[in-house]
Amino acid sequence: MIHYSLLPLNTSGPPNWFMNSIAFWGLIMLGFMSIGGFFMFRKFLKVLPMRDGKSKLDWQNYWVEKSRSLWTEESKELLQLLVQPVPKAFRDIAAHSIAARIGQIAVESGASQVTKDHVIEGYIKATPKRDHSYLEKTLKRHEIDYARFKHLLQ
């Protein structure tokens, strides 16, 4: 027979390590949700119409469609080469955004096709400055002259 008076009574609740692990995972989940919310909010801002009634995404789609016939295999390959450092999950979206800027430059200049110069200029204008060092290294590695665009890189 068991004497219940001899058993220790644990009235303090769950062990301390268990509560700490729940708090730790709660903070991890909160961090992940915050990061996801940040990117969703950025996407939401791109969909909001600007003063002209079109959103950034509408304009990107417009310039991609307008310049679709101007792209050559060489210019497509150069764009794919330049977006290589972008993680694979985001590469298509980045290439689309950059292609829209390149297409805009080519169409507005009245070009009959998208050239290397259009791709380089569009990439510089469509990407943040932190990506420009990769551009310079890649162009040097492939022996592509970009001297005309040095003023945009500064």
C-alpha cells in the first residue's frame, strides 16, 4: 500500500525548462511572422495604385509586354547571368522587375532590340547599390565593357 503522505507534492506547475522552451519557440514564431508580414506588406504596397491609376506591378507588366518582341537570346542570357546571386525562390520575380526597367529603357530610346547596353543600364537602375559590385565583377569576368555606365555605379 502506498502512503500518499510520503509522495512529494509538486504544486509549482510545469518545470522551468519547459516554460523557457515554450517562451523561446514563441519568440521564434513571432520573428518568422514578422518577417513574413514585412514581405507581404511590401507586396501590398506594390499593388496600390499610384496617381496615374496604375500600380507598380501594372507598370512592370506593361513594360515587359511592350518590350517582349525586342528581346534577343543574347540579352535574355545576360539578364539570367546577372540575376544568378538572387535566391532561386525569388529569381523569377527579380528578373521580371529588372526586365521591366530594361524594357522601359529600350522602348523609350526607340531601339529595335534590347542590347547589352540596355541590359547593363537597366540592371543598374533597377537594383540597389549593394548589387552593383556583383555586376562589376560579372562584367569583368565575361570581358564586357561597361565604361559608359561608370557614372551610374557611383
